[in-house]
Amino acid sequence: MSPTPKQMGRRLKALREARDLSRAELAERAGISREYVRLLEAGRYDPTVGTLQKLAKALRVKLAALLE
């Protein structure tokens, strides 16, 4: 079962904070905007697989880590 956008947002924020990254740093590493990271963490958007892959690479985790 896929996580809801809110669940994924909480997971994304937890992974980002565990790596001591700001939203701006994560956004730069992933090649997306800081505002989009904020909206994802707030659960406002359901990201595409491509965006999830960029985030996973930027966080140095497997894609499945974002989907737990």
C-alpha cells in the first residue's frame, strides 16, 4: 500500500532532518525548488516517481525508504 502524501511528507522531512539538511540544501541537491520541498513535506502534493528518485538520490537513500 502506498503512503498518502501526508505520510510521505513526514517521512521526507524526517529523512532530511536526520541528515541535517535544510530545505534549500535538499532542493539544490535534488534539482527542485525549495518551495516544492516545503509543499511535499506538508503533504500538499503527491510527487512523481522521477521526483522521488531525485529526492532519494539527494538524501542518499533507496527509493523504498521514502515509501515506507
